[in-house]
Amino acid sequence: MRIDQLVPAFHRGDAIGDEAAFLREFFRSRGHSSEVYRLTCDRELEAESEDVAAFPAPGPSDIVILHFALPSPLSQVFSRLRCRKVLVSHNVTAAEFFHGYSDEMVRLAQLGREELRALAPVADVGLADSPFNARELAAFGCRQTHVFPLFIDLARYEKPYDRFTHSLFRDERTNILFVGRIAPNKKIEDLIRVVFYYKKYISPLVRLIIVGKTSALPRYYCSLVKLADDFYLRPEELVFTGHVSDEEMFSFYRAADVFVSLSEHEGFCLPLIESMIFELPVVAFNATAVPDTLGGAGILVNAKNPARLAELVDIVARDRAVRDKIVSGQRSRLKRFMAEGREPFLLELIERWSRESPGKAKA
């Protein structure tokens, strides 16, 4: 049995790329032929994947897995296949977040949502890395929908961190960290308002560190810079790092006092799990997949009052007893998350389809 995967982009360190690589090695370890076919990839991964132009037509008993995160020609390829089909949804950000910042992103988000809605009914099985994404697939008409935990390579986070970067940011300031794309759904403007209140009413020794690419949506990024200027936040109080290496990112996690996310749309939010790995306490807004990912750990907030959030951040950052309790809960959640079975589910699915004729998979 062939079990192949289609991915729009194959990148090392990317959630989709890492999961595709993990699944391929798992399938091969079970004696199945398995390849990853992509539209684009990192140059160093060209030998580890195949261009989609080389994708051979599968047989009726073969399995093809499509990782969906954005509209692409792979959607039509997947729809036309005559084999067992698995759709893995990595979520599409709602288009309304991009209004006023990028007409192109509005178009892509709308098209992505339309493609996901069209793909869901043609898949035999839909997999989602959070209950939030699974509910969306079911609402779009997917016949079988399952939560399939995101693969996380813990060995990646054992790599050395950049000690120089770490030393630069371990000073007297309270470091508030956010990691993610500089995109409107992340609501970074709300983080800036919290930092402004913190600086004015709690302590001037505060720093907001935003780790993520600043070039994707220039208009949104410029609006954040203007807001910071309006609030008289200096460069040492608001740091946009841009894209960084793993070693630098790990330094920021280690240097931070608290991770804060006020994002209003997340399909999973990997930085929440990364914060648990680095034993960094989390404060996050209760929206979309965030409560699923936290699983009772961290602190969920239901409102965005800058004053209350700033006071809460200060308590979490400075009160050792509170911090230890939060980290202890996050440590337990991380253990539960890593113990969630991926392999048993995959084995059961493959074994069931091996016993069935291809026609029965459609029932």
C-alpha cells in the first residue's frame, strides 16, 4: 500500500513540514511506500521530497493525505483522486481580520475557506490538530472527523540557545513575550496597550518582545509601529525581532518572564506548547483553539482590559508562588499532550482500510 502526502510547502521547523516528515517515517517503518510531494520546499529538503509534478496516480487501495492550510493547485489534484483520501486541516484564518490591511490576504483567506469547504465532503477522513478545527471540518460536511494531535519534535528544543542574545535581554526589565506571525488576528495592538499601561502605572522597566516576520503585512506592521509611537514606547520597550533562528528564539523563551497571547483566531497555537516546554508561564485570551491547546493550563482571560491584564502579568512575572503553580500545571498538560496517541490511530485506520475493499471506505 502506498501512503503519500501532498503539502503546499515543505520546510524544516514548520509545523506542516515536521508533521509530514514524521508521518512519512512512521509509514515507512510499517513497511509502506511513502513519499512527500510538494509545490515548494527548502533547498536542503529537495532530496527528501518530490515535486508534485512527479506525483504518480495512486491505486484505489492507496492512501493520499493532503495537508491543507492555504489555497493551492493541490486542492484540485486531491479532489480528482480515486483512492482513499485523508484531509488534514491546519486551519485558515478568517478573512475579516485582513480587511483594511491587505485585499490580497482577504481574497486568499476567502478562497482558502471555500476550498476547505469543498474538500471536506470528498475526503474519507478528516484530521484536525484541535477540536476547534475538527468542529469546522464536521460543519463543512466531512464524513469522519478526528482530532489528530500535532506532531512536536521535542529534540528540536534541546538544541543550544544563543547565550549572547539571552544575556542582552536578561536585565532588570520584565520581559513579555509573544511569538507568531505579525498578522491582524494576533491582535498585537492589544499587547501594546497592555505594555503602555504597565509602563505608566506599574513600572517603566518593561519590554514587549515580538518574535515573528514583519514583512508579510506591511500595513499592519506600520500601524503597530505608529501605535507604539503614539504611546511613547521606546525601542528598548518594544522589540520586533523579525525572523530569527531557532537558537535565538529559544533565547527569547528563556529570557522572558511571561508569554502573553491576545490573539482572536488560532487553529492550534504552537507557541503555547513551546512556552510549556521552556516552563514559561502563559496568559492567553480565550478564543478559538486556545483553550483546547492549553487544556486547563496557563491562565485564560475572557476580556481585554489593559489595566487588569497588566496587573495580572505583573503578578505572574513577580510572584514566585503563582509562577510555580502555573508552570506546574503547564508541565502536567505538556505530559498529557505528548502522551496523546497518534500511532495507534494511524495503525487502526490503515489496518481497517487494508481489510476493506476501496468502495467500503466511502460508506
